[in-house]
Amino acid sequence: MTPIKRETNDSKKKPGKDRAAEIANTFEWLITAFILAFVFRAFVMEAFRIPTGSMADTLKGAHFRMRCEQCGYKYNYGFMPEIYGFPSDTIPAQKIKPPQTRCPSCGYSLPPSTTMPVPIANGDRILVLKCIYQFFEPKQWDVIVFKNPTNPQINYIKRLIGRPGETVEIIDGDVYINDQISRKPPKVQNELWMPVYDNDYQPIAPSEDFFNYHKWAQPFNMAGTKWVTDENSPTLLHLDSAADEIDTIVYDTSIGNTPNATYAYDEVRGYKTLPYCSDLMVRFYVRSVGDSAGLIGAALSKYESNYRAWVDLRGDMVIARVVEGKETELARKSIAAAAAGKSALFKFANVDHQLIFEFGGEELRYDMGRGADAAGPIKPKIEPRVEIFGSGKLTLRHIAIFRDIHYTLTGSIPGFDRGRAGEGEPFALEEDEFFVLGDNSPNSEDGRLWREQGKANKGLKPYRAGVVPRNYLVGKALFVYWPSGFDFPWPESLRTFLLRKSENNRLFRVMHTIVSLRWIPNIGQVRFIYGGTEKIKS
């Protein structure tokens, strides 16, 4: 039998609580948490908000969210508060009528008098890994935050292009380091492709005269070929020909957008004066019918050469160059025959002096070399050409053309017509000097265009104009944790009422601010910010 322990009076006593010790312990934890947060913010990670569009579309400042009224293509246009009479870096709560914009896919553009007011979206909020460059050397193509050399009180964000001891030269939109073209890592390259035309987005009223100042039509010219559009779905293209009969369609830039180095994010005026970008990519999905006999291919021209990539649907990938009518095979790869009735992704790119051909999960590359003349004599005024060709019974869908980023030598600073590091004027970096560029090249004040010497600290002599000194590096942009969100769909009548009442009443002003908050997250735009140096394959 288990004995029962008798409860004594002493066991009933509860120890008294030392309130003073508890309060002291709470303050100790609060102070510790504050110190840890301060240390983390100062030395590990800090949040920043992007105020301007110099890195668009990689990182967006305050902007209008636009959707083309004709084809439905979504794009962004930068908001400049000064134009509307607001102080710099202001995000107004009320809707604003955007200026004239232009669709980057179909070219539709209307005067601002016809547009409706829309909300202003905040700039991207990002996390920056600080002090990483105290332990690791910065890598080319990293997106970095640094102190503005001419005003160290302000933080800037740009893409790192040149490092100490390197010579930077911009030739026809490409970056050359020590006389060799600098290729972007795949993840960076994927972020920097920009639309020229997307066949999935077609206008609902093509007869209007607002598509690059003319009417719209299918820009792939199919006259005289057996290519046809689908009667029920005009975004699909069909071919029904003999397996040995090749039919070619050509992208007509007199109808569709031209491959100029334009940005939908920037003002429409003068877009045709920007240079051609001849680094292009064409992409579509192809489905064969029947016994898979035939071929499908695409051609991209650069200067005076035409580069062709095709796949024999029974098992060969080929890349060739055509100059003055003479075709030279550059690369070939045997693959499994394409499965009839199944769609396969076709991508062909001419970028940074390399030809990259992808089909159904297989890849074929050809390296043209890294010298400036690897693609032949540089003739940037020759407009590049895009073709799609094939034979057999085929269906194409999701057809699109993209262009690479194209660094220009002019910017938005009046009187500074040509930036540094241009062709024939390489810019040599000295010890602890870095060179940066903005992704929105026509609208970025960066290393090309800084005219003043950098202000030095600790009694040092001024820094050279055009460089970021090592001790002004803040950190590496890592992650977009809060893209501009969406506001709650309050009734428009409520917004109008609160706005009217807020002029003379602080309570209504606060209420209007609350209903104007964009607190619904834009989850689809949460993303990593890619950088790093290209990994050269052996």
C-alpha cells in the first residue's frame, strides 16, 4: 500500500514575488533586444525603399501600374512627383492622371487627356546585406547600395560593372572589361530581357491610328507563305506544308514595335531616337502533327550577319551563320525526335556574342568570341531582323520577341551629351575604385555621367569623378521583401468624401490616409535580386 504523504502547513506557503526583480529583468530583455536589433540593422541587414526608376524594371521606384487599353499588356511607368507639384520622394494618397505612355508590346499610345486617374504605387522595398564587402570582394553584376560620392548623406543603388584594376568600355550597348565582352550570368540575363512584341496580346481595335502612329496588323508577315493565323484564336499560327518545303515569316518593324533601346517606364517622347538593340531573343512553343517530319527554326540578324537555329523534328539541332548568302554551320547536336502532338519550348538568343538555342529541354551554344569584332564590323545603325521558318504540319503559340539591356552613352543631364567609358575611350579603374550603371540606362545618373569629384572623408583628397570608392560601399541588394502592394477596394464614393472632408479636418485626413494605404501584399513580385559573376563553362 502506497503511503500518503501528509501535507504540512509549510507546503501550503507560496514564495512571494519580487516585483522589482521582474521589472528589472523585463528592462534587461528590452535593452538586449534593442541592442541586438541595432547591431543587426547597422552591421547585418537593413531595409531600404527604392525612390526612383534608375534601376527599372529590375527595381521600381514610385510608379503607375498600367495596363494597355488595347491588348491588355501590363507594364509600369515611372512617377515623378515634381512634375505634379509634389515635393521630391512624395507618394500622393489620391489618384493621379498619368502622362502619355506607350505599350511595350503593341505600341499603343494615347494622349494623356484621354487617360483616367490611377493610384501611385510605392517603390520596391528591399533588404540589403551589409558589411558583406568587408569579407568578400564585390562581384560584377551585383546590385549594390553605396553612398553617393558627391553627397555621402544619400544612398544610391546601381549595378556594379567595373572593379579595381579593370578597364571599362561600352560598345554598342554591351559592357567590355579589359577589351573582352562581359557576359551576364544566366539569372541576371533572364531578369534583363525586355519585351519587343508578345503575340499573346493583340489589340481589340486595330484600326485605330495610335499604334506607333499607325494602324495595327499582325507584324509577322505571312504573305506568300503557307503560314496562317487560327480563325478562332489569332494568337496561334499554323503551317501545313511538305516536309521539305520551308516557309519563312518575317517580323515587320513598320507594323510592330522596333528593337530600339526603349523603356515603357520612361517618357514616350523621342523613343525612336534611341539606338537599336541587336541582342535579341525569339521564343515560342511548337507542336507538330502527324509523323513529326519537318523542321522549325528562327533567324536573328546582327549587323551584316544572319544567324539561324533550327531543329529537325526527327532529331538534330543546328546553328548556322549566313553572310552574303553563304551559309556556314557553326554547331550541331543530335537529340531525340520531337513527340508528335506535344508542345516543346523553342528559344533562340543572340546575346553578348554567344548564340544560345534551346528546344524541349535541350541546349546548343556557340561562342563567337569575346572581342569587339567577334560578330563582324560594328554597324549599330543596321536594324536587326527576326524570322521564323519551318516545314511540315506545325502549330506555334506564345510567340514573343525580347531585347537585351542596352547601355547608352547619354543620360538625363543637360549639356553632358556623351558619358565616360564610351567606345574608343576606355575608363581605367584604379585601386579601390568601382564603376556602376543603372539598369534604366537612358534615365540613370551613374558612373557615365557624374561630373563632380567625390567628396572624401578623413582628410583624404577628393575621389575621381565617375567612380564609387570602396569605403562608400554599403552592401549588396538581396531581396525584394515588399513590392508595392494593393489598397483595399473601398468604395470610390468613400474615398472622395474623406478626401473632401480632409481639407479642414485632421480626423478625416487620418481616415483618408488609412483607406489609401496599399497594405495588401503583391506576393507575385516578392523576389531575389540576382547578381554575381558569370561562370565560364569548360
